[in-house]
Amino acid sequence: MKRPEGFDKPAPESLGQSATPRRKRAAASTATPTAKTRAESSPKLTPNPAPKSTTSSGASRPKPAASAASAQTVADQHESKNPATKPRAERRARPLRSSREPNPDALAKKRLRQAARARKRAERAELRRFTRRARNRKIVLLSIAGLTASLLALIAVAVFSPILALRSVVIDGTNRIAPAEIQAALESQMGTPLALLDFDVITEELSVFPLIRSYVTEIVPPDTLLVHIVEREPIGAIQVDGVFRLVDPAGITIQESAESIAGVPLIDVGGADTSSSAFAAVTEVLLTLPADLRVRVTSASATTKDDVSFVLSGVGQGVVWGSASESARKAALLARLIERTDAGSAGEFDVSAPSNGIFRPS
């Protein structure tokens, strides 16, 4: 018997497509070209050829269409086991893995740590705010302590450092005294730190100079001592036991000589010493006279404080002064009388009454 035509051909592809589930067809239709290409390039499983059924007549008959559908189901199961064969859109549509979801316990611990840090920051801010005054007081005390320590260190350096030791002595203001003599007297202070100079010793060493009326010392760092000398100015000379003594207004002997000392008046107080009122009156009158008139006085005398008189150089004109009171007016009156009187006329000026001065020719 002749086999019917077409029974030995494979099942048409339309049967396999119709048997494919609708969801698979929709996913395949929406797949991107790349996924489709990957799906086409992946190896496909072909269903086993349907077993042929042998009839009594010896002709093989095809199985119904359900066999093709079951073969397609097997292929789908294979594709589900191989993710590479699935379309990309279907793989993207999967839900996120549960491992990526935050752990509630870890999140709670993190928030607790953040809260603890925030609380500590707030506590530190409150502590700084409440201790601000104490901190400011501490800063002030530390600053004062630092300044005090620095000052003490500087004082220690100034006192004990050999850098600030005395190495030179400079003398000024001397006319009658040689500066080298004063420097030699202060030789014992050389090498002493400037802050440790013994000024009592300096006073004792300078007291041996009768011409020094006063002095002022000045320290000039790093190693110099300035000594400003004020010498005694002689006011006159007095004769004691044949010796002429040059004295200042205080009666201090500046110089002694066996002969009369030129340039200063000879003072005669009737044998009294320099501490008498007569000597004080004479020196006061001489100090009141103008400088140009004082240099013309050759001698002055007094026995009491009310009978001061002196002699001018030239023709020997005398001056009756009287007491030392109102000496300024008497000096002005004497200057006017001298201007109106001939310098070659011998005589005596009387200014004991400052309101009525006269000249008595001799």
C-alpha cells in the first residue's frame, strides 16, 4: 500500500509556535535585537523526531500535535535553566535581590552612633560656654606668669651676665680736675656688672676730691659708666696763718697757696671762720653782683652781717653795701652810678640805702 504523501515530513513550525505559551511570545517580540541575536546564537535543542507508529498495514503514522508542544516545553525548561538564553528585558525585570536591602538592625545602630556623636558635640559646646570665664581667667594668669618669668630672666641676665660688665668710665664737666684722676679712683669697679655697681663705694671714692661739688652717674649699656661732674666755683680767698685758701660759697677749701691767688677777691671777715654770719653775708653779696662787675672786685670785708663793703679794681673805688638784704636793687643802683661816674675818679659809692645812692669823691 502506498504511504500517503506528507506523513514523513517534519511538523510545520507553525505548530511549535502555536504551542509556545503566549508569555514567551510576548517576551520574544519585545526583546532587543541584541538579546534576539544572543538567543539565535545560543544552541537550540531540537526535539527528538517523533516516533513513528506502525499500523497494521506497516505504514508509520505521525503523533498528534501535542507531541510537538511537549517538545517545545522541554526546550523552554532548558532555556529557563540557562540565563544566557533569556532575553535581556526579562533579566532586567527581575526584582532586586534581598541582600541589597538595608538591614534594620545595622541602620538602627548607625543612627544610635550618630545620635551619640551629636550628644557629645552638644555637651562639649555647653561645657565650653559655661567654662569660658574660667578659661579666660586662666589665660590671663598664664600670660602674667609668662611675662613675669621673662622679666625675671632679663633681670638675671642683666645682673649676672658678664656681657653687661663695666669696662669704661667717661668723665665730663671738669675744669680744675683731671679726668684721669677720677677714672683711676673708680678702677675698683671695673669688671662689675652694671646692675651690681656699688654707688656707696663710688661716693666714697669721689669724696676725696674737694673740687667736686656734686656728680651724677649714668649707666650706658652694655659696658659704660658716665660721670657728670659739677665742680665747686671759688668765690674768694681767705688768709689763715699766712696761707691763702681758695674757698667756695659754702666755705669749702678748694685750693691752698702760700701766695695771693689771682682772679678772686680776698675776703676779710676779721678773723672769723667760714661758718660765721659775716662770711655768709659777703658771699651772698658777691653772688648777687653781675659777672662783669664781680670780676672787678679785688677785696671784700665785713665784721658783721650788716657792714659789707668791697673795693673795685682800677683807681680803687670803694663800695659801701651794708647788709645783704635787697642786694638785687643795690646791684642795679651801683651799675647806674658807675655809668655816670668817671672811671678815673677816686672815691666811694654808697648803696646801703637802695633808694638813694651817692658817690663820694676822695
